[in-house]
Amino acid sequence: MELSTLLSPDLVKVGLSARSKETAIAELTDFLVEKGRLPASGREETLKAVLERERSLSTGMEHGVALPHGAVACVPELTGVLGISREGIDFATLDGKPAHLIVCLLLPFPRASRHVRTLAGIARLLGNEALRVRLTAATTAEDAMAMIRKAEVSEDFAG
């Protein structure tokens, strides 16, 4: 599944205010609740699942990207949200740099293993340096989505 299929402008939060990975995960979870993509009753289950996954192994990749995720029963289908932080957030990334692009995914339990390729595809897409730079500078969710769509169809994208 492509990132542009998973996300829409209402699932892109430009200007994350969080300063830690725990507060970033909470902020993105609350954003999903606010947008009606996660039932309020599933907030605690989601936080527990994603934070437990994060404690077992950081999902901070490299180049300012983090892919926190968790398997939960409170969503019927793969659900995601993109958070953009200009300042960056310490996500214990592989290269030690702050994360500016955080894609939080909720995988429907018990079918979570079906979405491993989605995680890999998102990591590959965000491996595109030009896209990362443009997304970090995005001022609106609509602009961010347009950049993602363009990168997914670009001949320059080596995905």
C-alpha cells in the first residue's frame, strides 16, 4: 500500500508540538481521535501498544524518519497519520539525528503481520532525501500530500 493511499490531508499534522517520542505518539494518537479515525475508547490501547513496541525496539530510522507502530483491536483496517516537526524529536534514530517525519501506523490485530510490506514501502519512500526536505518544510497538509503523491509516481523515485 502506498503512503498516499493510506493518508489524506486530514491525516497529516504539520507543526507537531511534541518534544519527545512519547509525547509525539500521544499527540498523533489524539489527532487520530480528533479526526474520527480512532475511537476515543481506543486511545489507551493504542498508546500502550505503540509505546510498548517503541520500548522493545526504537522505530527511529535514519535521516529524520520514525515509523512508530502497534497492533490494536480498536481499528478495523490499517490506519496511519503523518506528523511533521520542524524542530525534530529525539526518537533514538539509527543515525542519532532528530526525527522530523513521524508516520504512526495502527495495524489491525490480529492481522498485523500483513502490513510489514507497507512499513518497508514507507521507509523506502522516505529514503528519498529531496522528499524528506520538502516535507519537513511543508506548511500545509495539502502540500505534504501533493509532495507524497508526486514522489510516488516520479521516475526519479528509486522505490
